[in-house]
Amino acid sequence: MATTPQKRRKEMKRLEKQREKAERRAQRKIANRRQKELLADGTIPAGDEASITSVAAPSESAPQN
């Protein structure tokens, strides 16, 4: 059964969105690990947790096609 170009584009867009979501999830996981390690080491006071996540979060300024 042949796939129409529209269905193909829709599937490609879905796969791209899935990859981006997995990448964001991985970045968040890394940031959370880093934050826990820093807090466990005692190098950063507990009140500075928000500044760690804001620095470690991926930027949304990357151009999207």
C-alpha cells in the first residue's frame, strides 16, 4: 500500500517531535543529577536551586525547521 506525501510528512514531523521530546527529557535528567550532586557535596546552598536549573536548562533559541 502506497503512502501519500502528506502522510509521510506527518509521520516525519511526529518522529522529529518524539526525538526532540526525548532530548529535552535527557537534558532535564542530566540537570537534575548535576543539581543533586552539587547539593550533596554542599557546594551550593539549598536556596540557590533555582539558579542551577535555569543555567542547566536547554535554550529554546535554536532555529527550528
